[in-house]
Amino acid sequence: MSNRRPTIADVARHAGVSKGAVSFALNGRSGVSDETRRRILDAAARLGWSPSHRARALSTSRAFALGLVVARDPELVGADPFFPTFIAGVEKVLAERDQALVLQVVTNPAAEEAGYLRLAREGRVDGVFLVDLRRADPRIALLEEIGLPAVTLNRPDVPTRFPAVILDDRCGITAAVRHLAGLGHTAIAHVCGPEPYLHAIARREAFADAMTEARLPAGQVEQGDFTAAGGRAATHRLLTGPDRPTAIVYANDLMALSAIAVAAELGIRVPDDLSITGFDDTDLAGYVHPALTTVRADARGWGEVAAQTLLALIDGQRAADTTLPPAELILRRSTSAP
Amino acid sequence: MSNRRPTIADVARHAGVSKGAVSFALNGRSGVSDETRRRILDAAARLGWSPSHRARALSTSRAFALGLVVARDPELVGADPFFPTFIAGVEKVLAERDQALVLQVVTNPAAEEAGYLRLAREGRVDGVFLVDLRRADPRIALLEEIGLPAVTLNRPDVPTRFPAVILDDRCGITAAVRHLAGLGHTAIAHVCGPEPYLHAIARREAFADAMTEARLPAGQVEQGDFTAAGGRAATHRLLTGPDRPTAIVYANDLMALSAIAVAAELGIRVPDDLSITGFDDTDLAGYVHPALTTVRADARGWGEVAAQTLLALIDGQRAADTTLPPAELILRRSTSAP
DNA sequence: CCCCTCTAGTAAAGCGGTTTAGTACAGCGC
DNA sequence: GCGCTGTACTAAACCGCTTTACTAGAGGGG
């Protein structure tokens, strides 16, 4: 009388059928009568059997898992609200399909490709999420070469057969600029994210385009890095430079939040002397003084759709690009007329 | 000429040995001569072979993966800096041992136990991290019953055989109270975390003990929930109540940060009229105005040691409790003499 | 020279599923 | 009665490793 887990053979014996029949019954395939199927499922339930994921994985050459590798600087890894929320959305889909998420967090960018290679080589996952796309992202070619299915968050700048799940960032920035221009601002600056990231570039371009559209002179653009320290430095340059803007559009909340402090130290009042907008709508954004006008994107929904798309792709369906509702501007108190 | 992945049989054929010999050579076991071992490893390298994780998992009944299930309210899931950082530490250890991390994020607390059960039933992981311990945490019994190895972050309040990785929170709070008392504060309040969490309780007790130790009257304690909204509400109650404290010790940064805004709205200056301390040392903490005095714990190191401990436990070593350097107070500008 | 032990290696049996090839039988048309 | 088709099911191969049981041969002791 051992208490090892029951196997398919135990179920077969109890139901008086072969292992194959149990497998068929379990997977809802034809070749077993309704009566027999019921008997088999009964026996399985009675024994508390559920198929061994490991055995299944070996015999079907599938991992039943999806991968996500996140590359982040150590100081930024905890500050970014996107990932946990995105992952929560992914999980919602995976849980009900008995799939798992294997996560890799690398703080060293060099380790990123190694991460994907490891996931692929070990056959840990059936597909991966490609986030934080960069200019001419080498991961696209890498994944196509090793034949690992992927979905991208937004469209890469290189041709690819991977489906994209698109959530338009740009129009959040556009809305912010329009909002500021509508308030009467003309000297509007932008603190962008680091160069290689496509979302940083997209936001910067959206800023430039919106300025043009509003018939305003091209605003100053300062380089940030999505960290509070970087946001502080960029803001300081803008506020102490020759042409002090009356409004600044930030590429994320963390930088915008740190700007409020810089302004306070310089005796510049927000929003009276300086309007500020963020991006992300972090939990804190609505609870600082003044509450931050910011752009909100549905990270959770993004995760859900990305997971569905990736699973469909792995199932062999020709997955098409999906477009989600665009990011929207949340008006709060950090913006006002100049 | 197929281009399927090479298997152990291919390597064996090329090296002119049996599959068993390859397995022995790979795993560094005795029974192969140095000469043969070299020949085998050569052949493996030439073929670009690495053992199939799936096959290994099935034949050894191991998953070569560790699990983490994070239960968080939707609004808090992105705001907590602890997890990503902790996970980065875990990964550092796992990567070099070819182990994976499977993550589950559940926003519904009821789904938490189901999460562990699923990981266990499907044999997805060999062990799990037990974080956010609660009073009389039911997960301990659950995991002991299903026989899934675990390590706990700090010690639970119920007896258990699972090793704990201990990082003393309390002394960070103690240091904060001492610091404030040393500055001359006597009316010090605490905004604690939600009831069931052991770390919230520990911080609250540390606060109470430190107040006693400083020979101060027991300070007011307001219930928070670790969110900005909760912090705001608690702070508002304290600052508009009958005995307005001159200093408030918060159980996390997010609540402390939102307090700065509440104070500003009420015309209370920080730190002149009100001193504030946080907990976590989030990226933003040093970049708000005034910069936040807070408590820093090494989440990354915690992750590393927790992973090492869990792997040792799974390997059958009797893993002992480990104690890490305690949390330390980081002095900034949000505290001053009353 | 014989027996014993030790080393280096092989063959084959798992691990627990899926899947393919094959079989037994019923039903049907003629 | 015979061949044909379709259904329900079984036996066995297979996925790619690990591990056990066994063997051949070398070396050593007496």
C-alpha cells in the first residue's frame, strides 16, 4: 500500500480499460463510447488522478508554459508598475488553461539573450512575450532563428512574422500636449525615456508631432532614463536652462513625480508656474500634491490579450495583430493654465 | 537529414558509447574514464547537445523549478517594489543552476491556495517561497500536507519544519522611533499595514516597544493597507484628529509618500511641523520633497538567500534558518526636530 | 593458477503519458 | 454467406533521459 500518486495505469485498471482509452477519454477524443468515457472519468475522480504534467510534456514535446524575460536596471526593477500588472493579466488567462508562466528577471542587459536561449534550449516554454522592444531589436531575429513563437507588445521596427498586441501609447502623449496647448502653454518640454526603447521613441515622436499639430515651436526634449534620479536630472536641466518651459510632459510617472520635488526646491509652483504630466498612472500618482495628470494604459488587459494571442499562435492558429483601446489621459491637478 | 534536436542517443553514437555512459559523463558520476568522458563531452559539444529538460524532469521526478505565488490587490500589485527586486535576487541564484522560476500572480486572495495546489498537483515546481506570511497562515499546513518543500520569509507564528530566511524588519522601525525621539518628538504615531500580515504586525509591535523603551506615551496607531489611498485616509485621520502627532512612522513608503501630499493640503509643513518616515526605500523615496527618511531592507539579498536555502532543502540537506543583516534606517530630509 | 575485487562500461527497464497500428465485432447491402 | 465500413478498443512503440542490474576484463593476493 504505497501512497504514490496514481498514474494513468491505475485509472485504466480500475476502469477496466487500456491506458490508451484513458488518454482518449481524458482528452475528449473519439474512439470511446459515452458509457466507457463516464466510467473512466469516474475512476479518475475516485482515485484523485490528474495527468502528470511532466509525462505529458515529454510525450507531446510541449512545455505548457510561457516565458517572460524582463531586463531592468537594478534600481528600476522595483519601480516599474507595468510588469506586475501585466503579469497579473497574463496569469488570469494562463490559470484557466493550466499553463504556467516562467519568469526571468535579469538586471544585466547582456544576460537577456542568454535568458531566452536558456528557455528555448531547455524547452521550458512554448513561447515568449517580447516586451520593451528596442530599435532593431536583436531578439526578433534570435527567436525566429531558434523557432520559438513570440508575441510582441506593440509592433517592432523590423519585419517579423510574430503577431503584435498593440496598445497605442502615442495618443496619450498627444492628448497631454493638446490639453496643455489648450490651457495656453506654448513652451512645452518633454523628458523622454532612454534611446533604444521603441516606446520611448514613440512617445517622443508623438510629442513632437503633437507640438507641430498645435502649431507650437518644437519643444525642448531632455533625455531621461525612467528612473527618479534621471528624471530629476533632466528636470533640473530644463528648469535652470535658458528657456524655462511652462509645462513638461514626462515619459513615465516616476520621472514626473521626482519633478515635483525639483520644482519645489527651486521655488517653482506646480501647477501655477509649471504644469507636469506623467505616464503610467501609478498608484501614487493620484495621491501626491498636486495630484498628477497622467496617461493610463490598461497593462492588465494587455497581458490578457497577449497571453491569448500567444496561446493561439502556439496552437497553430494564424494569430493576427490585435489592437487594444489606446492609452487615455487622466486629468488631475498638476496641470493648469500658465 | 532532419534537423531535430540531437538526443542523448546521437551523442552516444558519435562518441561510440552507450546512452548510460553519456548520462554518467554528463552528470559527473563515476564509471567512465577521464578519456571517455572527454570524448563524450566533445561529441556533445560538437553536436550542440544539451539534455532535454523534459525528459530529465520525467525520469528524475523533479521539475527543476521553484514557485512563487504572489497575492496582491489589483491596485497594489504594481506599486510594491519588493517583489521584482526579490525575484531578481532569486533569479541570480537560479540562473546559474539551470533552474526556473514559475510565478503566479493572483489578485484574488481566494485563488492563492488554488495556486499552490495547482503548482503541486501538476508537479510544476520542487518547492515554493512563502511570502507575506499571515497570522496562523493556512498555507503552512497546506504545504506540509501535500509535502511541497518551502522556505518562509521570516518566521511564521505557527510551528513548522520549513526553514526561514530572516531579515529583521523591526529594528528598522525601532531605529526610526529612536531617531524621532532623539530629535525631541513625543507625539509619534504609526500607520500600520493590514491586520493579518505578520510583517505589518511586527512593525506595529516594534513601534509600540520602541515607544515604551523611549519612555514615551503609547502613540496612536492608525490602520493602513499599504496603498496610497489607505495611507492618505489614515494620515488624514491623524492630522485632523484631536491629538495631532508631530511625527508619523509609516509601514511602507507608498503610504508615507501620500502623507506628504495630505500634509501639504492641510498646510502642515514637512518636516517642520510633521516628521515622516517610510519603509522600503523605493526608488522615489530619495527624490520627493522633502526626501523621505525611510527603512531599507535588502530585498535582493533576501531573494538570493531564500533561493539557496530552498534549493538546499530540496536537495535533501537539512536547511537551517538563516539570518540576514537587519533593515537599516536611511536618514533624509523628512524628519527634523518638532 | 585461481579467486576475488574493482573499474568501465553496456543493456534494458523505468518515468507516465500520447499516439499509431492493429483487432474484434456489429451492422449493412446484396 | 461474403465483403465492406465504421466504431470501440487494445497493445505496443515512443518521447529522451536516469538508473539499476549485469558483464567483461584488468589487477592483485596468496
